[in-house]
Amino acid sequence: MASLQELRQRQRSVKSTRKITQAMKMIAAAKLRKAQERAESGRPYANLMAELVDDLIVRASKFNLSAPDLLIGNNNDNTRMFVIVTSNRGLCGGFNGSVVRKARQLAKEHKNNGGEFKFFCIGRKGYDQLRFEFNNFIVDKVSLMDKPSYSYASSICDNLIGLFRDNTFDRCVLVYNKFVSAMTQEVRAHKLIPFKPFIDEETSGLMDVSVSDNTTDVSKSSGNSDSFYEYEPGEDYILEHLLPTNISVQIYRALLESSAGEQGARMTAMDSATRNAGDMIKKLQLEYNRTRQAQITKELIEIISGAEAV
């Protein structure tokens, strides 16, 4: 049985930990509101950008125009790049682990089909979890900013396109956490290269398109070829210059979603830790009272036994 002094030390330690978790919960809650606003404001722009590119793909196919390499891929069909978006800091529950597990699953499935894979890590936690097993497969790693900017996402896009031009990979899949609520984040896998349009999640409630080995079929794209848009100087020219921008926008959207999801996951995790610390303090207080009562009873028995002996 622990002594009274040890129990008091445990109580002080748990109370100090509870103060830390309470403070972290309040900080995460304050950051969550702004991060959620940024993520929600970025969704319509990303969806409309994908819709515009989708419409251009349909028009390019209709007029038998040449398709850019970012749309059809290159000759290195065997290698796939997985861009993993995680956080720089921990203490956010299973937020980072779920993304890494999804990326591992997709990579192993591709390997079992005879393909090769590489990782591009955005955020230190993803790199820390992958470097022991897949260190030779990690092409690059960058930190995730607390407040992601479009220029930062554009620099990541330029890096990926440079690797694509060098035939490092043929297909690129973005794996990230989509913010749903403070308690819920959903892991998404979205194909960036070749371009794969996705249905508006906010209106349909559907997931991103599944990752497959088939090259994008522009003739089956979901865009509306009967729209009243007129493009100048031409669909093929605009499509060639718009595809890199679309990749930057989709990466920027993933960074915003991941940033909001991180704060929500951390707030939930710290709230749970605070409540667990409170339960532990109650248990320690109960054990302390029982130990103290046992010592008092023991001393009374000794006093009474001594008095009777006299």
C-alpha cells in the first residue's frame, strides 16, 4: 500500500497535468473556430475549380484536342506518389495515425499489384511514423504551417510537378483528414495526378472518388459539355495552364481541412484527458482517505493495547 506522502505527490502530479490539458483544450477551441471558417470558406472555391477543369476536359475530348501530361500521366505507370498531410504536433488522439494507416494500406495494395510507391510527407508526425519502415521511400518532407497559405500550397505543388516531370512517379494521391465536426474527421484519398474530378461533398454527401489504377477517361468525365462558357484563347491552352493551379487549390484545401481537423481532434482529446484526470484525482483522494483512516485505526489499537497492558 502506498504511503500518504506518495499519494499526495500523485495527486499534485495529476492536478498539474489536468491544468495543462485544460489550457490546451481552451487554446485548441479558440483556434478551431478560425480554422473551421477558413476550411469552410475554401471548399466552394475548390469545388468550382474542379468543376471548371472538368468542363474543360469534356470540351477538349469533344473537339479531339491534345491532353496535357498532367491529365493523362507519363510513361512511368508503375510508380505512385502518396502525399500525406498530418500535423507537426501530437496530443490530438488518432488524428495522425488514421491518415498514416490509410496511406500504408493504399501503398501495400499497390505493391501487391506489382507497383511501386513513394511518400511525400506534409507535417512532421507523418514522417516520424513512416521513417522507420519506409525511410527509403520518402521523397521529401515539409512542415505544416499553423495558418496554411495558398503560396505555401503552391510551392508544394511546384515541387510535386517537378518530380512528375522528372518521371519520379506517374500518379499522385493526396491523403488527408477532412474536417466534419470538432469530434469527427474523415480520412480522404483524392487523386491529383492524373486529374480525377470529384462530386461536391457538401451537396451530395459522397466520398471522394476511389483511387484506381485506370488512367482518367476524359470521355466519361462528369462535366457539363453543354454549358454556356466560351474559352479564349482555347480549351487546350487554358486546360494546360489551369491544371497546375487546380492541383495547388486542392492541396490548399487539404491543408485547411487538416488544420481545422487537427484543432478539433486536439480539443476532443484534451477534453477527454481532463475528464480522465479528474476521475483519477477522485480515486486517489478515496485511496488517500482509506489509507489515512487505516493508519488512525492502527494507532488507536496500539494505544488501547498499551493501556490495557499497563
